[in-house]
Amino acid sequence: MKIQRYTASSMRAALAQIRAEQGPDAVILSSRRSEEGIEVIAAVDYDESLMPQMMRPRAADAAPEPAPPAERASAAEQVKPPAAERVKAAPTDRVKAAATERVKAVPAGRVQAPPVAGAAAAAPPSASPAGPAGAATGAAAPSMVSADYGAIRRDIDDMRRLLESELATLTGNARREREPLKARVLEELAALDIAPDVARALAELTPQAAKIQDPTHIPLALLVRQLPVVDDQTCISGGILVVVGPTGVGKTTTIAKLAARWSMLHGSDDLALVSTDGYRIGAREQLLTYARILGAPMHAANGGKELIQVLDGLKSKKLILIDTAGMGPRDARLAEQLAALQHGAARARVLLALPAHGEGHALEEIVRAFAGVSPAACVLTKVDEAASLGAVLSTTLRHRLPIAYVCNGQRVPEDLHAAHQKKVWLVKTAAKLARHAAPRRDVAHLSRLAGGGQAHV
């Protein structure tokens, strides 16, 4: 083992000397500040068991000639730091290997070494050099320590993610061996683009294998059985109904379809339409056009007080449909509009419009943003525009939000369907879309199914 002391103006310069003289296999034993700059002790062919022998003088050796006081102090500095560092932070074989690999991996001229614990504390206060050169040296050491710390943190994060992925894969493999039928259901639900947390909950409901003749239909049967739907009686018995949701999801068209369905059954004498959308230019004209076609009155209300007055004047009407302004979940005005609805239409039943072609994260945001008005059910809009129904079905299952209506086109009122009559059709449509989509049976996705996670990606 060859141990050598190097002194340079900066750590970068010292590491360059080490690489040039001892090669890429050198191991950093200690580093500290000195009056001359940065002092680094490095070794090649490092053997930790030989350190005590190297540090202890042998009796057979001849006593060296006395050195002047300054030289004796310098020699003591050469021996003392390695011994102190051995006590404070003796590197294990794994750390030594990592340090060696780090020296090997960095190109010449850009060698960096991990900071040694206690190295900064070993430097005496008087060792801090004065002047511009000293200031530059003092600034370089913390920056290198910070950069090296960041690299170590990134390596640890990468290792953690790798371990999590491997553990999830092992869990999935073990489950496939232990419960093959549930594992198959999970895979089929993944193919339907059902979110992992919802797929696992459904798979737990898988019946015993002994009772199953053909297991291929289990995932669809579980979806049909667990999908929350409600038989909405609005178009039969009337009431006050509010449709809420973000911009562009088809709220006004849904209102028009419901109004047309009522008119076909009861006529338009007991029907009234109300718009609270005073934000968008021309927003009320569309609803007014539908009202004229149906022969029903249309009223406008801005704010909760006006809405109370409008509803008081429509007490004789059996069905009042309220259209609202479309606002995104992060719109600052959304809370104001929801508060106005709660104040002005406290007796109204609320339907939340969910776009069937929406992504999982976006649908989650919509449901949480409009939870303040306590929607009784939802309307799945734009089903005809969806490339997958997995995300919207997962959202309704996760929140147990009943589906009242399904809209699959712009025709009024032909493209409005009662969800309780379309449950099987909805699940079959999800399966049909999944057959034409890219397969989702990759290892990472199946690992998320078995190992955890809610996010719909």
C-alpha cells in the first residue's frame, strides 16, 4: 500500500495530482485545510488492515535525526489526520468500493471525492488563509461538498425507486402464483385502463375458482355489478335540478336534453330554464335558443340573491333546470359560484357533468372541486369522443358517485340515456375501446396494480 500526502490550492487541483501520480484506483483517506491550501492524503493498493502498522513506528527502524521544530510539526500533521480520520469515519469495504468507482468514472481533470466526515472540523481556525486566494479556496470547498451531496442524494433516490419497482414486481409475481384467478382479473382490468387502486378493490371481490366455469367474463361482470348508477326521476316527477361542471363538458346541452325529454312527456307549460352564467359572452343565448324551441321561459340570475328571487317567481313550475357557468377546478371564482348556488338554490338537486374522455388526474380534480355542493349523481358526457372509459369509470367507482345519465352525442334529446338502463352497454363500450387501444400489460403497470398506487396514468 502506498500512502501519499498532496497539497494544492484547491481540492480539484489536489485530485488532479492524485489521478496523475496514483491513477484512477486511488482512495481518498482524509482531507483538510492547511496554510498552504488543501491537504489530501490518498492511497493506492489500499488495505485497511495495514493502516495500524503503517501508522505505528517499528522498533527495528533506526531513529531519524532530529528535525527542526517547523519540520517536526509538518511531519506530525502528515501522520495525525489519517489516524484521526480512521477513528472518526473508517470506510467500510462498500464505501471504499464506491469511492474507487467514483474516481474511475470521472474523466481526467474533473475528479471529485466524497467529503470525509470531520475533515472540516479538523482544520484549526488559524489555518484559514487570508487574502483573495484564501477566500476563493474557502468558497470552493463548500460548493464541492454541496454538489457531491446532491449527487449522493440522487443516487439514493434512484436506488429507492429501483427497489420499490423490484419489490412491486416480486409482490405481483408472488400473487400470480398464490392467487392466479385474482391476478388474471387484475390484468384484465388493467387492459380496460382501470386505475390500480380500483382494480385491486374489484379483484378482491373475485369469487372462488371452484364456482367459475369461464373466468374470462369475471372482470366485466365485476364492473357491471359494482358500477354505481341511479334511476333519476327528474324527467318524470320534476323538481329543481342544477348541472355543474368545468368549462366545455356539455352542461348546457345536457340541460336542453333534459328539458326536451320533459316536454315530450308533459309538455312545456310547467317547465322553466334558468341561467347563472353571467361570465361568458353569449353564454345565455344558447340556452335561450333551446327555450324558444321548446316554448319554455328562460330567466337569468346573477348571484345568490337574484337566484332566490327568480326561484320564488317560478314556484308554480314543476321542473326548473338551472344552467351554471363553466369553471375549472383551479378558477378563483369557482368558490364564489358554488356559494351562490348553495345560498340561492339550497333545495336543488345537483348533477355533476364529467367528461368521459377526461384523464384520471383531471377527473379527480373536478370531483374534489365540486364536492362542496354535494352532487347527488353525475352525468357522463362526450362518451362518443372518449378513446378509453377506464379513467371515468374508475373515478365514479372510487368516489361511489352514482351515474344518472350517459350522453353520447349532440342530438337533443336522442343522445341522453338513463344510466341504469345503459350499465351493461357502458361496460361493453369500455371493453370495445380497450381492444382498439395500445396494450397496458407492461411490467411497470402490472407492478403498480399489485404493489399500490392510485394515480391514473
